[in-house]
Amino acid sequence: MRSFACPQCASLVFFENTVCLTCGTELGYSRAERTLVRATGRQRCANAQLAECSWLLDGETAGGLCSCCALTRTRPSDTDVKGLAEFAATEAAKRRLLYQLDDLGLPVVGRDIDPDGGLAFDLLSSTDGPVVTGHASGVVTLDLAEGDDGHRERMRVELAEPYRTLLGHLRHETGHWYWEVLVDRPGRHAEFRELFGDERADYADALSRHYSSAPPEGWADRYVSTYATAHPWEDWAETFAHYLHIRDTSQTAAAYGVIVTGPAAKVHADLRAVPSTAPEDFGQIIDTWLPLTYALNAVNRSMGFGDLYPFVLAPAVLDKLRYVHDLVVAHPAYVAAAAVNSRNGTR
């Protein structure tokens, strides 16, 4: 996430802000301009109250919704108080997801444009019955109970998922759609299978084996998480989500001028990190990322918490991350976004 300044007084403001706390200027996020702008005279999203949406309307959408909220085709009923609170938290994470996808230039095509293969979200409340988080050709289904901190922590422990967050869920499930966009539709199956395995393996059987047995021995040498071992599709989705984690956190560090120079006692070149808002070279991304995580983990421990980044990126995992990176930066939309960012002075 990049940093933002109030268009009136230039004070620091944040992505979710609807007003500048310094000068009182009303703010809103314009997706077309990709920044926070004055909201006076602009129409806010119809979900401004219901989902605490801070986005403005840049064009006509059904029901007066911004283009992010319009991607959600199912939400809790107005009488489901708990579900609506979780819905607001999930939509906040979805706005961050969409911001990053736009920033990377990844295509975001809704079902209004592609009824059979576009992106849509069914955000369902388990108040009415069990909900299974999943994906189906662009339709992302999410159990809104994940918006409850207690529920999510229980599931994190039960499933041994150290990075179980709302944003992480959305990145993972959306990653399945980007497998179709970046790999399946262009016909890149052969190169995909060399790294991730054959996705034609029975998916239901693979998940059943995963949940009924322990992870394979030495899994960390080949996979970014235990869930990635379940099936090549899940390996891709976990890797894709991890790539977004890395790019977003690195961009935030760069935006706030976070620089790691290594421990004072003994400085090594490989312990220095000067993050860039938009690095193009994968090697540069990782050379910056690893020292940054060492420092962030040390800071977290000083606060009495566990590691902020409890992962080890083995060479095989780095190869998969590089593959995702190469597909992203080669996409025509990424190239176009890079040109726009360059003209705007943000890349």
C-alpha cells in the first residue's frame, strides 16, 4: 500500500480515511485516479454506512455501488446484525485487495462484463447454516465468520495456518481465478506442471487426503505452506497469495521510508534492505524482502508476539514465486499500469 496525503493540507492520511483529521477536508478514494481525493461534490458509494466503504463513484454501477462493492453479488440480510458487521470487515479487506490488483495492473473483470468467467464474491453469513469458503471459475465464496477474530484464531490453530487473515483468504481464493487468467486461458499448462504438478489430479480426493493425513515429510523444501501440498491448484493459490503479501508489505515499507541497514554490531550486505515501491526484478524483491522480515520479526518479538513472518522460502518455493512474478509483469495490463504510474511519479 502506498502512502497518501490530504489534497488540501498535505497531511498524512490513510487509505480508509473519509476525512482529514488535520484540516477536516472530506475524503474519498477514487479508483479512476487511484488516490484519495476531495469528496465534496462527488457521490459516495451506497455502502458508505453498511460496509463503511470510503470509495467514490467514478461511473454508473448498479444500485449506486462503487466498482469494488459491485463485485459482491451476495451479502447478509439487513436483519443479520452479526453478519453485517463481519461483512463490513470483509469488504474493507476486499478494497485493499482490489487496490493492489489495480496497482499491479492485474485485470479485474466482473460478471457484468464476463457472465461466465468474471470475478464475483458471495459473502455468506454462517448464521443461516454452514458455509464453505471456496472458488468456482471466478466466484469467490467466503464464510463471513472469518471476520470474527476469535473464530479465525481457532481455525488458524486447528488448521496450522500461521497467516490466516481476511486479506490472506481473499488473496488466496482470488488467486484461483488468476490461475485461469494467467495460466489456463493462455494455455501455459506445460510450464505450470513442471513447477506445481499436474492440476488434472482429482481435486476432491486430494483435499480428502490432505485433511485426513499429516503433511508429507520435508514439505517445507517444496511448498510455502502445508495447505499448498494438497493439490497443484492450492499450491498455486498459496504461492500467488504469498507473492501479493510480499509485494504489498514491501511497497508499504518503501512508502514509509523503512530501511534496514543490518545489526550495528556486524553489518552484512545481505542484511540490508532499501524497499522500492515498484521493483521490477524478482531477485531485487527477495534480496530486499528477507532482511526486512528479519527486522520485522525482531520488532514483533520485542513486543511479546511471535514472528510476524513465520516462513522459510526454500529454493523450490522461490522458483514458484518467480514464476508468478514473471506472469504478472509480462501481462499487458501490468505494462500499461507501469506506464501510468511512471507518468504519475509513483513508479
